[in-house]
Amino acid sequence: MLSITYENEALISGTVSAFIQERKYLKNTTPKTLTWYGDAFQALEGALESETGLKQRIIELRCRGISPVSVNSWLRCIDAFLNWRGDGVKIPRLPRLPTTRSLSTPPGHSTWMGFGEATSMCASR
């Protein structure tokens, strides 16, 4: 379970900036990686305060048509950030889609973190 809580968005922003600066200067990350970090934090901005917020943002991204690959890529960045902070949280990834697309979860297959079918969640909006 994700167990991070922040007092306000300014604290998150400052911590994210420190993470990116450390990666840039101490880990010598490439400019492309820094851009990827920026994209990930922008996509998940305001959702890092709780597990519920993160789940809701993932649902919103999927409903907007963002692919699971993109969401998982951003989650890898957030996972690195949480590990850097020492939260010890491992964020699960979205499951890979089968090679033939279906609009529902096949019988016997579980869904990611209990989200259920993305199509039914998006239809209710």
C-alpha cells in the first residue's frame, strides 16, 4: 500500500526538483531522461499525495486514451522517485494487453489494483 502523505503541493514540487537535480548532477542522467522525468511528474501532478490519488490519475489517463505502456513508463519514474525518498514503496504496473484487443477482462484474469475494466469506468463519466 502506498503510504506517502505530503503537507502541500509546494513540498512535493520542491522534493521533485531536488530529485531531478540530484539525478542530473550526481547520476549524470541524459537530457532525454530528464525530459522523461518532467513528463512523468507533469502527467501525475497532484496525484502523489496518496494511493487513491495515484489510482484515480491512472484511471483518468487511461480514459483519455493514454496507452498502458506510457502509464507504466511514468510509473517507473515515480517508483524511482519514491525509492529515492526512502518510502520503500513498490508501485505495481498495468498488465500488458493481449495481442488481440478485447474490451473486457478475460475470465480468470485479474485486473490491476482492482480497477476492473477501463471501458466501464470511462463510460460512467
